[in-house]
Amino acid sequence: MKYVFLDGEKIKSNSELHSAFHEALSLPDYYGKNLDALHDCLTDIHGGVRVVAVNAEQLSVNVGRRWKSFLRLMNDLEKKKTDFRYLEEPFND
């Protein structure tokens, strides 16, 4: 299982959001740092991925207009991949 931790107090931009994925998942150097590239990379990872977001309201502000598209991507991946999960604070069972 691989984990990506996203903290709105630390991630201040869309670029930093993608950097968090790049670092946590050891994505290839040619990773395009956009939602299409993120979708492709997350789809190709086997063995499970958990994306954990804290201070999500601040993440929304920091990432800006791309945040809603990011959440749609997380939702789509949860529907398509049984080993993918997006968790956002406050955490529910």
C-alpha cells in the first residue's frame, strides 16, 4: 500500500500538490504534473493507493479552481479502482 499525504497548511499551490504525488509515489521524471498525467499514473499503480487530505479547506483555497477537478478525479478513481481510496479530514468510517 502506498500513501500520499496532502496537508493544506504545507501545500500552497497546484504545483506543490503534484509534487506531493510525485515524491510520495516515486512517479517518473516525465510525470506531466497535471490531472491527466496524475490519472494515468494512479491508474497504473497496483497494490493500493491511499490519498489522505488534512486541512482540505485550505487545500481548496491554495489549489484554486483546479481543486474541484482534482476531487472529481479522486472520485472517479475510487469508482474504477478497488484498491484506491481518497480520505479527507474529518475522517468517517
